[in-house]
Amino acid sequence: MASPPTVSAASPTSWPALNSGERGALRELLVHGPMPRAEIARRLGISRTSLTRVTRELVEHGLVSEGAAESNGSAGRPGELLHIGPRGRSFLGVNLTSDHLFAAVTDLEARVLVSHDEALDSEGVEDVIAQIGRVRERLVQGRPDIAAAGIALAGDVVTSTGRQVVTESPFLGWRDIALADLAEQRLGVPVATENDVRCLTAAEHWFGVGAGFESMALITVGVGIGFGLVVDGKVVTGGHGKAGRLDHLPIDRDGPLCEYGHRGCVTAFLPNAAIVGAMRTPSLDYETVVALARSGDPAAVRAFRDAAYALGVLVATLANTFDPEKVVITGEGIPVAELARAEMDAAVAATLHPTAAPVVVDIQPFEFTEWARAAAVLAIRDRLQF
């Protein structure tokens, strides 16, 4: 059995300047776990001598530590493993909704050290940034300060001339806000911003069920419907920060109208509000309709079956278009896959191309802390320039 990594002296909280080889080696350890130097060198396509220089720098910065040893199956001393340093920095992640702020501090391996949520004081940009600053101060009390921060929100984020700009966030009423620059001035550490679903996709790709895959798709179901795509190991953003918008894909030309007037699209069936609206009964909420469906209420069961069919069409459409190795479904609306899995699977089978490979669907439990953790992963990836 491998012994635990040695613990070095506490490292400074600032993030060091790393070259491409150092960033690459660190990424391999983050995504794939402890491994010997020879394996890292093979993955990066560099010599063992070059890797020795790389790892020496990472150890000196406290980002990597030397631990013992896995047997290599032959006689002699087991090969030494490299691990992520146990005190290798912490990162702040913040997720903004229309009325709430979710925050988490993680370590370099995206493990949540502490989390917090509270209502937004205001939708004003300056007020939100000030509130993030106060939350940061609360979360780091008694802990080393953070090395970088990530902010995730629903909306479109693009990088232009080196600046990350929130071009539109309808829930917050924001347009053309250089949020990362403004937050960096308040927090005093590097800040990255991104669409919340793309953050969650990146977190699953490096630290979740997508680790090790070169392609995957993620669908979030709940208040809205979100999509994240990984192709050739990269999260797809699109030319205008709008990649993966399939939430108004037509499903049934005789179906109900969505809020934009589209007849029978995915949004008319799948979001939580659409499922509640299908009941045509005032004063119901989503949790009540879930309970009704579980008890066998015919109208609630039908609403979830229709929603699950729409979800299955989405899954198959993504599979037909991008051929991902895995499709992940998550979000607070995942009871749809639990309550009507047969309808979802039938829609996948009916929509999938006849020669396509079977779709691997992974349904992941969801907590709102995951959004904040994903924002911290954004900060980690940004420091690695990935």
C-alpha cells in the first residue's frame, strides 16, 4: 500500500509563475491522480531529465509532494509516486443566481473546505462585488488566504482582447460587464468568470465522472436547461459564448407554448416550471408535483413522462451531433429521469442515429454547493491556463 505523501512546510498563498511543462505535469496529477515520474513524462512526451526539473519546481512551490510507492510488479524498490501537495493553495468559487450567492473554498484538488450561501443584497454590480468580498473574508477566517477566485453565473461570457466580459446575464439584468476585472480589484487575487453550466462541465471533466474522457456532454435540468460540451479535451464555448443552445429544440408541433411562443419545444416540457404548469392546478410547486408523481397521480405522471421524452430527444441529439463518450445529466430537476426513465430511454432509442454507438448516460446527484465548487475549479483551470 502506498504511504501518504510527505507534508512540506506551509506554502505561500500566491500562485507562482509556471511554465508549460510545469502546468502540464500538474494537470496530469490533478486529473489522473498520483503517478510515478516515468508515467508523467510519457504522457507529456518529455524526457525523464526534463521532468525532473519540472517536478523539482512544483515541489519547491508546495504544489506537488513526493510520496511512496506503488509496486511495479518486479523485484526491487517500488517506484516513487508524485502527489498533489496537501497544502498546495486554496481557491474561492462563487455562483450567482438571480437572488442568491453560493460560495465555497476548495483545495487544489477541488475538495470543498468550507461553503456558505446567502441572499444577494442587490443586483447592482458594485453591490454584488462588495458582497463577494465580505463573503471571502468570512470564509478565510482561520485559514490561509486564497490564491485565485472564480465566479460563475447564468449568462453569456466571452473573452475579448484578454478581458472576460459578461455580455448578458438576464437573471441579473447585466450587459457588457467586465466582472473579472472589477472583482479582481476588490479581492486582490486573479479572478476568472464563466457561464455556470460550462464551469460545471469543466468540474465534471477534471474532477468528476468525466475525468479521463476526451469528449463528454452535460445537461442540467431544473429552473432552466443548460448544456456543456467537451470536445478533444476542451470545453466548447462558441464564437459568442453561446455554444450548445438546444433548449428550444422542437419536440411536438402540437405541444404547449414556451414563454417565447415556441410550440412544443424542449422548454415547453422539461424545466420544473413547465412540469408544474402541465398540471393546470393553481398553487402547486415542483416538490409537490414530484410527490404526486411518486404516489401515482395520473396528471403528474403524464407531465414527467412528457418531460422525460423531451430529455431523451436532447440526449440523442447531442449524441448524434457530437458523439460524446458520455452524457451526464444533473441539476435539481433530475427526478424526471428517476420517475420516467423508460420514456427517456425510448426517446433516445427513437432519435439516435441507426449506426450510432450506444449512449452512456450518467445521472449525477446534485446540490447547489456544486455550482460554487465548479466556480473554484474555474479558478484552478485559469491558473493552469487551460
